[in-house]
Amino acid sequence: MVRVVLCLLYDNYEEKKPAEYFEELLGWDFYRTLINDKGYIRAIQQLAKEQAKDVGLCPICGRIAYSIEDEFCYFCNVQPLEDEWGRTECIVCGRKNSVIYDKMNIHLGGNHHSMPGLCQHCDAHPQIFECPICGQMHWLYSDTYDWMCYDGHCTTQGVDYKD
Ligand SMILES: [Zn+2]
Ligand SMILES: [Zn+2]
Ligand SMILES: [Zn+2]
């Protein structure tokens, strides 16, 4: 019932994201109680599944309501800035672009150009390395290949670097 009503309502939306739309429509107080309601949670997850091509786990609210193609969450409305989240493929489930990591902070001192990642499809938690010279990304501590850059050395360009 909730689901049907929400989908009908949301069909009328124009520029707003679903979470914004429902919050405005229903009022903050009612919305706040709704977001803990199992029926509502299910309804939003279903809405995301019907409207978005590629839906995955949202790292912020933990719901399966994140549109990977459009980069926003149907449930909590998180919308990362461009280049805030890096993306790479998942070697566990094989999906392209389904692993996210904190691209903004990956090159901060002490991180060794790596950050924890999360696959939005299979919940794998790899450690992701991003080369600061050429931008190549791969999973740390998994298979190693000759072509891989590593901390302190860019294999693509054949140069060493410090930090
Ligand atoms: Zn979310
Ligand atoms: Zn995966
Ligand atoms: Zn490199």
C-alpha cells in the first residue's frame, strides 16, 4: 500500500530527488517517523529498483537505494561531489564501477595512496590503491601483476616518487 502510494506520488516529481520530494511533501515530523518504518524503507528500495538502472548499497544509510549511474541515494539523498568518491571494478562480483573509495583523501600523507573501498553490490571491503602519478587503481593485497604501480613507483611511466 505504502509502496503504491509513493510510486504514484513520485511520478509527479520534476526536479527534486525522491528523498527531498517526500520530506517536503510529508513534512519533516512525519517524514522523520517514516524513515524508520519498515514499509517505507521497503517502498523506497523498490522505487529505486524500478527507476534506477544500477542500484547498490548506500554507504551512508545502509539501504539498497543508491543509484550508481546517477550518483545519489533514493533513501537518504546523499549526493557525492564530482571526484569525491573514486570508482573501480569489483574483482569479487565482477561488476564495473561498483567499488567506491574516498578519492578526496586518498593522497593525504600517511595513507600510502590507499583507502578502504566498498563494493555497492556484494559488500566486499577491499583496500584500494590509486597511483598519484598516472591515476591507475587496483586492489591492494590481491593479485599482483607486472603492470601495477605501487607506493613509491609508477610502473606506467617508469618513475619513482616520494610520498
Ligand atoms: Zn543512503
Ligand atoms: Zn562486488
Ligand atoms: Zn602509475
